[in-house]
Amino acid sequence: MSERRPRAALISVDGSFQDLVRHTLADPEVGVDLALEFAVRFAEFDEEQVARIRENAPEIVVVDLADDPDMGVKFIQFLSELSGSRKVIAAGPALEPGLLLAAMRAGISDYLPKPVSPEAFTEALARASSQLGKGAERDRKPGQLYTFFSSKGGSGSTSIAANTAIVLHRLTGKRTLLVDLDLELGEVALVMGVQPRFNFVDLVQNFHRMDAGLLASYIEQHSSGVHLLSAPFHPERTEAVTGEEIRRILHFLRQQYDYLVVDTPKSFAPTTFAAIDQSDAVFVIASLDIPSLRNIQRGLPLLKRALPRGEEQLRLVINRFQADGDITLDDVENTLGLKVFGTIANDYEAVIGAINTGKPVVLNGTSAYSRDVRTLVGRLTGFKGDDTGKKGGVVGRLMGRLRDRSGEKKQ
């Protein structure tokens, strides 16, 4: 059975532009069908015409802004809110920079100054069709999402999340994204030593037109190979972000990455629950002190109710662990009713030095902290051994083994 071709709608009162669009889409090689035409000014659009767009659900909308650029941009914003996956190709007069920026934010994927040549329009259609076609790539199995949570500030969960992401990438060689969902006071960018250009709130505001290509412009790439989506620097920018928006974005990001490592706020905020709802595993970070364990004990009923698959998704990790401390691991397990999944050594000098220099601990040599993070990730993934990553994760290690064998034969 042949694949269904994308449908297009045309909105223009310019006869010559209408002829160009009709003639181009009549070519079967273009691969797009003209399903709707509206020779109507923006101010005269009514409910019936909007209903036709909803019913036919065109994947591409061609909009001529020459009639009224300002109103046209607002209309495109409305179209994008009807369907965030729709591609909008706009044409019209040369726009002043402020209005052009507003048009791009409204959801325009291509802007063509008039008069539009057939070649320019055909190329814009090809780009829109290609972006639509990438949706099929998202049918692959979603990536694993690991959430890191602590009910007490100062627990070290941010450092553990950041270092876990690096080891995950270096040990497996797979695409890994580190997400800072502590949108008010997140510090992942600080721990990673990155000054981000964009942040999670920017992505929220533009999510209605997001695809894999646009996503790349919001992501920072760390020197370790891990990708980073940071929290905003200014806390007031977080006010408009809802839990449902976060759920949708995390669902989208899982289609783009093999691993997502998410650092959450130190509270039971909607942000935290949105991440937990999407998680394959939730790492609860605790230290061996009464306030930390008491807060976890108080919050466990809430956590368990929020987990999609129940308690089996919880991974209790003890940070700053000292075997000779007053509180033992048996005490923790008996108090919380949870098995300890892993421990991270109390390696203060290595951790604080890494934070102050912006170079994560696992990149700084063979500290006890680094060893324990590697062990944690090894248990999680089933991958064992060195994660130096200098030769590209699994592939690098395989090439190293081949070289070793070659050397053995020569001896």
C-alpha cells in the first residue's frame, strides 16, 4: 500500500501567488496534495473556515501575509496552537526584524519574500515534508528516563545526576541528555561548567513547533559528549510552566535520546511529579543523617503513589557513605522499608573541587566517588568495566580489545 501524501492548505487573496501554489502542487513529484484553499482576508476568517481546517487537518499550511502581516502572524500563532506538529510556510513582503522574529516564534518554518520563485517554494515544501517525515523516526522504542530526587537540600543529588549522565554516555556510547528540572534554582549547568544560551523554559515556549532539528538549537553539548538542557538563570521565568507541559516535553525527548537523566527540585512540586510519571527508575538520594532519612520516610507514600509501576521503580542511593558511621545500612533499610541500591563514598575534597572548577568528578581521575558512580551505572545498565570514553564508549572499548588481540599475535 502506498504511503499517504501530506495535505496542504492555502490561505491567500493574491491570484498570482495562488496560481504558483496550485501549479507547484499539481506536480506529482512534489509529493504534497492541495486539500484546501481560502481566498479570504485574515479579518474575515470565520468559525466555519476554522472548522474545515480542523476537519481536514492539513500537515502543511501555506499562508500569504501580504494582506495584513501583523494579523497574519497572530493567525499563524492560532494555527500552531490548533496543532503543534503542523508546518507553516509563509510568504509576503520583507518584514522588519521584530515582526519576522514574532513570525518565527508563532510557528513559521519558512518565510519566502514575494515575489516567490517556483524553485524557492518547491525547496520550502521539500524542507517541510522532510521535517514531517522525521516523525516516523519517533516510532522507535523510547529512551530510558532516570529521575534523581532528594527531599532535602544539600544531599548531593545534582552532582550524582550529572556524573551518572556522563558515565552512562561513556560506558554505553549512547545519546544521553541531562535535564535540569529544578527550574527555580537549578545548578546542573554550574556543576557541568557550562554557560547555557537557552534553557528548559525557552523550549516550553517554543514547543508547539518543535522537531529534532529545532531541538538541537536549545541543547548544549558538554565536552564529555553528554547533552544538557539547563534550568533558567532567573527563577521568575518558571511561573508559567505546568506539569502537563513538562510531561509532554519529556515524552518528546525520550523519542530523541537513548538516556534521559533528570534532576528534580528538592520538593514535591508538580515538576517533580511530572518527571516521576515519565520515569523508568527514580533514584532517591539520601545521606546517613536523621533529617534526610526522616524527610524520605515522610515522603515515601507520595512517591509510591506517583510511580507508574509502583515501588519496583525506586532506587535508594546513600550519598556520603561511611561504613563506620552511627547509622548503618541495615538501620536505613529497616526504617524505610527499602533496599539500598547503591552507596556513594564520602569524598568531600574531590566533589567540592569538581564543583568549584566546573569539571565533574568522574572526569577528574580515580576518586572513590567516581568509582562508586561507575559501579552504580554498571548495576543499572549491565555494562561493566572502564568508562574512560576517550575512544567512544562501547565502540572504543571493542576497538581496544581488537588492538590488544592483534598485539598478542605479534608477540
